[in-house]
Amino acid sequence: MSHPRPPLHLFLTATLVLALLLGLSGCSRIRLAYSSADLLLAGYADDYLGLEEDQRERWKPGLKGVLAHHRREELPYLASFFDRALAASKAGFPASDTACLVTTARELYQRHARLAAALAAPLLADLEPAQVQALKARFARDLTEDLADEDNPERELRARAKRYVKAIEEWTGPLGAEQKRLIEEATGRMPDTREAIIAYRKGKRQALVGLLERGAGSGRLASFLTDWLAEYRDLPPDLREAGGRLEERLVELISTLGQSLTKAQKSHLERRLSTLKSDLLRLQDQPRLAPATC
């Protein structure tokens, strides 16, 4: 568990853009993804909410404005993150540098979530009653699927370790058996919050639907989404504590695994980090790195 998964993740505009960037290499491909981000996001929103043409048209100016803001204000933070990750790798991932990276990653998510709330609010406020009921039904289906998933702790632990291995190998290349064992051991000590997250998400979705059914305006919806997705204002104590423990486990894992990298793995990682940093700087109209926050 990092923090509870946002139910309206399709609206996490900058997060989607970041995911696109991380999956690409080469500035031309990044520019292509960035130039089409508005179409991708509009398509996701349409698929999720079943928008009418006039609703899409009213939303477009806000979407373009958020993407412009992201290019101007958020790309420097992303470039700075990869710059610091590169420096941490070259230093051998000392615990203090690694802790800063984990903290910065959370702060980056929160920055993107605030943008997402600002973008989602006017679109949600523009929904017709039938669309609100369709969203309510979709939330109910999602909950049924969550509850239907077999709660098998051992299987989930294995699956979690495999997910981490796959994600890390995207950055380092193939991992060795001992490195995979390190990941399995570290992920096995991460907190189990499945039931608590399902309950929390259910309550927040119900609250959101209630606001929509009462005709809440864009400002009220933006405040609700920001408090929920970015500020964690009413996050239950058990989930807040579990989030802190997860960050501790991540620091341990990244630091320990980072120090175990072979020369080839380290070269693979640093080459990709350097490329992403350079590409994110080139994508800016006035290239800069945001100042470090820790």
C-alpha cells in the first residue's frame, strides 16, 4: 500500500503523462506522447463517464490549461527527481539519499493529484443525473470485484514480489536470484491493508456520489477531491501508519538492492535515468531543475 488508490485515476492527468514518459525513451517519442495527452485523457474520461459532445467541448479548455501548467510547472520537478535518482545511484544509494527519493516521489504524486482534482471537478459538476447514476453503478461493480477477489495471503505475497521484480527490471535489466530473494523478503514485510483500503475507498466513493446527487458545484468537488486524493485529510489512522511503514520498507529495499547492483545493472539504470532527465529538460520551454525539497 502506498496510499489508497484513487478511484478516478483516469483524471490524474499529470500522473498519466508521467507514466507515458517513463515508458518511452528518446525525446521525439516523449514529445509525441505529450502532444497527444489531451486526446488520451479525453478518451479515458469519455469512456469512464459516457460524456456528451457538449460536455467534452466545455471540458477541453480546462484540460489544455492543466497540460500547459504541467509542462511549465511540473516538468522541472520530474527532471529534478531523475537528477537526484541518478546522483543517488552514483553514490551507491545511501539510506539518506534513498529516503529523500521516496519522500519526493510521494510529493510528486500529491502535486499531480492536486492538478487532477482541479481538472476533474468541473467535469464531474457537469454530469447529468443519469450519468451520476451510471458512475454510482460502476463503483458498485468495482466494489463487487474487489470483494470477490480471493483473499489468499500467501498467493498475494508471491504476486506482490513478482510485480516488484518486473517493475525494477524495467530499470535495471534482469535481476539475479539473490536480488529477487531480497525483493521477496522486503515485500513480505510490507503492511497488508487490502481490507482497510477497500473499506476506505467505498466510503469515499459513496461520499463523492452523494455530493454529485446533491448537485455540488465545481469548487466543492475540487475541495473534496483534493482533501481525499492529495492531502489525505481523513485517512484512517491505521492506513496512515501503514503508509509510513511502507515508505520505510521501500527505503530499505531500494538502498539494499541498489548496493547489490552489478556493473551492467548500474550502467543500465544510470543510462535510463540520465536519458529521462535530459528529455524532460528538453521538453521544457525554459529548461530548469526544481530545487530539492529534502
